[in-house]
Amino acid sequence: MANPLKQFEIKTIVPIEIGGVDASLTNSGAFMVGIVIAVTLFLTLSMRGRALVPGRWQSMAELCYEFIAGMIRDNVGTEGRRYFPFIFTLFMFILFANLAGMLPYSFTVTSHLAVTFGIAIVVFIGATIIGFARHGMHFFGFFLPEGTPWYVAPLLIPIEILSYFTRPISLALRLFANMTAGHTMLKVFAGFVVSLGLAGVVPLVFVSALTGLEFIIAFLQAYVFTILTCIYLNDAIHLH
């Protein structure tokens, strides 16, 4: 049976070295570029007609737009509208990256912790900058909600600080772990289908069920990542 983790290997496509630094184009980088192009083409071409009665592709694009707009409105409020472009881009990139990983012989970029943590740390730093920009030093009040008894502060403040600084880690690990585990299980069961011959019908059923489940998880993980971003943004704007 083939190694189920081999699908996650980073492979160099175009070797590039700049000043002694390895800047080679890898399969991960190539797929991320492809995902950005795919999202751009999807949104550009689907909205090109701007029909009053939308077709199938325009309806899908408008549905994505309304979905994220509603998410921001419900979790951040009207003040979150200015951050719509970033949050919408974040959702579409993660969604397309997750779905692209479901294609045969493709590469799942969100199965690498370096990628998911890179996205998560941008969200974390951005939300922190917004919090300080809006509230100045009062942003530190986030770690001690107003009205909290003074004798609770020595215990509550360290907990709040630890919880705050683990946000990017939890964001990154959640997406990375779900995508890696799901694709590994698919690979394992797919290997049994071939090796068991006629008896492989049983694992084939599991593979079919897992494939459908993975498509749902691909959307759910993009949704969870995005809604948590909205919640962190709401905390930065409104504090507690």
C-alpha cells in the first residue's frame, strides 16, 4: 500500500536561488497561485454579464457575496463592512484551496501547517493592530473586562492573555488537522480498495462516503476559519 502521507510532500517544480536563499517554486506555491487565479476567474467571469436575472454562475458568486456579507453583519456589525474585501478573500481562498485538494492527483495546500499558520498570524496581527488603532492603550482592557472584581484580576489576566495569544495557533491547527486527517483516511481506504480485490467493495463504500463528507468539511472549515476571524475582529472593534 502506498504511503498515505506521500500526498503531502513538498516538491520543487522550478529551482530558484536568490542570494543563497532557496526561493524555488514548489507544488504548494504553484497550487496557491492557481487557486488565486481560479478565484479571480470565477468571480470575474461569473459577474461579467451582470444580468438582472442571474444565471447559474452569477447566482453562485452572488450567494458567496451575500453569505460573507451576512456573516460580517451578524458577527461584527455595520463597522465591519470596511473589512469585507479581506474577509471575503480569506473565505474564497480557503474554500477553493480545500476543494482543489479533492481533485485527483492534486495538492492540498491547507494540509500544511506553514500555510494555515501564515494565514492565521495575518488575521491575528491585523486584528491586534485594529484594536490598538481604535482604542489605543485602552485595548489592554480586553484582558480585564470592566466590572471584574480586583481580587480576580491576578488569575483572570494571565488566562485572558494566554487565550488571546493562542488564537492563531488554534486557527491554524484546526484547519490543518482536519484537512490532513481527512485526506489521509481517504488515501488509506483507497489503498484497501485495490489491495483487497473483490472484497474491496466494502472500503470503496467508505471511500465514497468519506469523499462526500470531505466536501462538506472543506466548506465547513472555510466557514469556521472565517467566522472566527469575524469574532476576533468584533473583539478588536468593540472589546468585550
